[in-house]
Amino acid sequence: MRLTRTVRLALVPARGAPPQVAPWASADAWGASLELEVTVEGNPDPVTGYIIGIDAIDAQARAVAGPELASGFSQARHPGACLAHIRGALAQALALPVPLISLRPHPFAEIRVEESMSDFATLVHRFDFASSHRLHCPTLDDASNRRIFGKCNNPAGHGHNYRLETEVRVPLADTPGLRGSEVERIVREHAVDRLDHRNLNTDVTDLRDINPSVERIAEVCHRWLADPLRAAGGELVRVRLWETEKTSAIYPG
């Protein structure tokens, strides 16, 4: 069985010294708030039902991760390399396997390191854009289009606030490796900027001849991004595109 705990901590600046680690950033001071998600694996105790107490995870995560993140922050090290070291040290400190650990520096980015692929990190980024489209198949009659697509077949089209999420695997051996800032630049240049504030039926060449469903848009985004990210030193694992809060498509599935 696996148990996952989110540990909140903050890097607080100190004059002439590396950042200090605190449980949270003070409201009246500078500080970078971070979330560290720790997954442990084990058998629940037959009496308590616990794999391990969450207080122990919190304490060890702050003790182990805090100094490592502060050092990596001040030295501008690759965060994936810091996480790989933290994962191994936490497994030893907790005396339990830690199959997965992730760091969220802000709501639109995440870095993950898995025990099964300890030489790699996965960089997750999320991007928002707005586009309009109409769902309509010219090979079907008007009645069939209205029946299948409903309001989405409105002749004037309609809009969505989309969210695109990319997962990019990068090797940690090649220091400094592909950075999140470069992933962001590539995704914006090759996907987001081509879709943002566009009519997908008429303004985007690769979507003109297909029905621009959320499934098709996700597939096209993957095609646009795979080669540029590979050339930069990463592997695009998958993309996920939200059309609404309730509907998203993942490619490849």
C-alpha cells in the first residue's frame, strides 16, 4: 500500500547566508513557499492502521529536504537532482521505500522523481490559453451534426478557456540538463502561442481539415512538441488538455 503526504515549507532569505527553511513563509516577510509531496510504501500496522505517522513524514521531510532545497536554490542546481538526493535520503530516514517524490514550486509547475527511474526527473508544466471552435463534420447532414454535437455545433462557434499540461522526462546525469524555463519557452512557442486567441477551425493550419475536438487538439499539441523537446534534451511523455474543468484528453493515453 502507498501513503502520500504533502509537506509545506518555505525558503526564507537570510542576509549574507543561504536561505533558511521554515514551515511556511511569514505574511510580513519575503519567502518562497513550496510543497513537497512524499509517497511511502509499506504495510499498515495491524493495530494502528498506519504505515507511518504523518508527523514523522513531516519532520523528516523538513529535516532532509529543507537544507538540500536551500542549498540547491542558492547554487541554482537542477531541482530534479535535488529531489533525487532527497528521495534516497528520506527512504533511509523513514526506513521505508519512497517510490515517488515531487516538488511544486507554484501551481503551474511540478518536478517528480520516481524510484523506478531514479536517473530521470519529470517536469510538469501547465499553461492557459483561450480559443474558439465549432464542432462540425461536413460529411454528416445538419441534423446529425446538431444531434451529435449539440450547442457545440453553433454556426458562430463558441469559446473555451483551455489548460494544457505537459510531462517531459529529462536525464539527471547531464548537468545542468533541460531546465523548466526552456520547457516553458518551447511549449509556448510551438503550441500555446499558435492556439491562443485563435479560431481553431480557420486560423490553425493543422486543425482546418479535422474536427477540432479536445482529443484532436491534444494529439496535435503532442505532434508539435515532441521533436523540439527531444532536440532540447527531453522526452515528451504525454500531454493533457482540459477543455472545461470536467472534460480533458490525454495523449498518448
